[in-house]
Amino acid sequence: MRDFNDYRDVSEQKARRRRTAWTVTAVIAVVLVVAVVGLAVVIPMMGQNRGDETLPTSTTTPALSEPDGNAQANISVKNPVVDIAKAIGPSVVGVTSTRKITPDSGVFGGDMRESQYAGSGFVVTEKGHIVTNQHVVEGGTAFTVLLPGGKELSARLIGQDATTDLAVLQVQGQTLPVAPLGDSSKVQVGELAVAIGNPLGNELAGTVTTGIISATQRKMRVGSTFMNLLQTDAAINPGNSGGPLVDSKGQVIGINTQKTAVAGVDEYGRTISAEGIGFAIPINEARPIINELIEKGRVTRAGIGISCYEIDRKTAEAYDVPQGIYVDDANIMGSAYRAGVRAGDIITKLDNKPVVDLEDFTQRLLKKKIGDKTTITLWRNGTEVTLVVTIMDISNLQ
């Protein structure tokens, strides 16, 4: 760009007129751009959020109802997050689990003491059932629920499922507002996502963070199984575990469960941090588990009673063994042990079909019913062995 001194032969008056004309033109252009962008954002939101529905405050049965398109909060176009927070906030609670631990202090150990773990949860039935994560209540001997107004209530553990990291508590003698549940199968990438909970403990109770749905089918390990999780960039921190992830209709579409804080390490071994990567269990995946916990206090799950890990192609080549599922331990009370499976075996086929990986093996077993027979082909010290194993309920195996 040339300097202004190159134009000394032009009168100051003409220069001022040109500057004024350019300024007016620029202002008009900015106003037009803002107006177009504003219409592009507001018009779709007006079509999606009419604001003529009301939020239900209770359900009629302990079991969770199916998604109801009309059961949503009264969300405005102007600021939907404000209305979502007002509608769902009263049903979100803090969950404190008290655990008894023995600290390491010398050769003979130390005295038993209590430790507390804080998380979040939300009310799902008018009978006071509250959903949270299993890792929030794991090992707990007493449980307390903190209501939005600051009142604390004792709660009892109805059931927990470590496999899916879900648990249900119940408080009695109180009428609590129930959070409406949505349909996570209809969630799309880019939609509004609102997380509500108690990050870092009850001191920050009722914190609301916003973002979008970053992905809908992130296959990750939850508990001891693989699940398709919702990914969001709404801030999720320790203490948010068990709280709801809510959509633009004011309906719960997921249960916040974990976040990724570390992306890896650089060439010097230094940690590379990650931001805005949180995950939630889709409510459609959680619904049948929650119902079973409410009705039975436990989840019946098909299995054969082994702990195992995957041997991929590289590992198989390195150790000159077949690719498959390595049996790390076979529970002596399990059906696999009774059929002859032992630690050190490598399972290569299930029902005469090759096992692709650990996820494939697990999902194929979970689809079977208690009492079904399955044929397992395994490799043992260079010899192929075929066994018939009965599918059992492994939920009570220790």
C-alpha cells in the first residue's frame, strides 16, 4: 500500500469526501452481512423450536417411558439455553458416595477411614429414581443426594451395572421433578448440546455448559464393554459424571460419562492436552439397562465367565501364535471353565466363524440367550481344540 504523501496534489476536501464515501459504503456492507447471517440462523431455529410444548413433571410408572416427541420444555428462539436450564435444572442433583478405605501406612496398614466421591445424576421417575454413573457409586456404603435448592437427602442404591457404567439410586418421601427423555437415535452432528451437573463437586452445583454434538457414533470402551457414545464439545469435568446431556428441545439425550484430557505425548515425552472432547452414553442405549435396574436391581447378562484380551495381527506374528482372544483367566464357577477352557488358551472361532477382535467376540456373546449352546474353537500349545460351552448369566460371578 502506498503512503498518503504520494497524493499531496489532491485537495484535502476531495480526500475527505472519498474517505466519507468509503466509510458509508463499508457500514452498509457490514449491516447487510449481519442481517443475512442473522436471518440464516434465526429462521431454522424458528422452524425447530416453536415453543408451544410444555415440560412434563412426572411419569406414571417406575419403568422409563419411550421417547415422546411432545414431551419437551418450552424453549424460546431468543435464548434456548436459558429455558433449557430452567426446565431441566430442577431435576439434576448432586450425588455423593461415601466409601470406607484403609490407607497405606506402614507394614500393618492403617485405621479404616471414610472417603467421599462426588458426581451428578438426574431424576427419571416420580418415585424418586435417580440415574448416575456406576463409577460414582462404586464401593459406596452410604449415598447422599443434593437437590438444586441445597437440601440433602439420603438415598439407597437400587442397582448398578459396571459393564455399562450405569447405576440407579432412589430417594423416598419426596416429589421431585422428572427430566424428560428424548430419542438419541435422531441426534445429528452440529445440534445444540447442553450439559448440566456438578463439576469438581457440590460447590459448583448446577453448572450449565453448552456446545454441539460433535459425533454420534464414537465406539469406545465403557466399563467392560464397547458402546457407541455421543461426542460433544460442551465442557465436561470430573463431577459431571452421571449428569444429563440435553438437546435443543429440553430432552435428555445422553448421560455424561467421560472426557478426553490428553491427546498423547510429543517427541520429547511431554503431554499434549485435549479440549472439548467429552462423551455421553446415548439415552436409547441406557434406557433398557436403567429399566432392568429399577425392576430387578441387577442386569442379566449373557457370557461364559472368562476375562480376556485381544491378540492382534502384529502380536500374533511377534509371538508366533494365532490371532484371536487370549484367555487371561477362566472363573472356576463359569461355564467356560466347566467346559474345559483354561487360562492361556487362545479362542480363534465362535460357532465356527473366525473371531475378528475383542469387540466382535463380546458382541456376539451378548446377543445369545441364557442357556444357549455355543461352539468355541481354541488354540492350546499348538493344538486346535473345539469345545461346546453353555451361555450363562455372568452378572453374579465374582
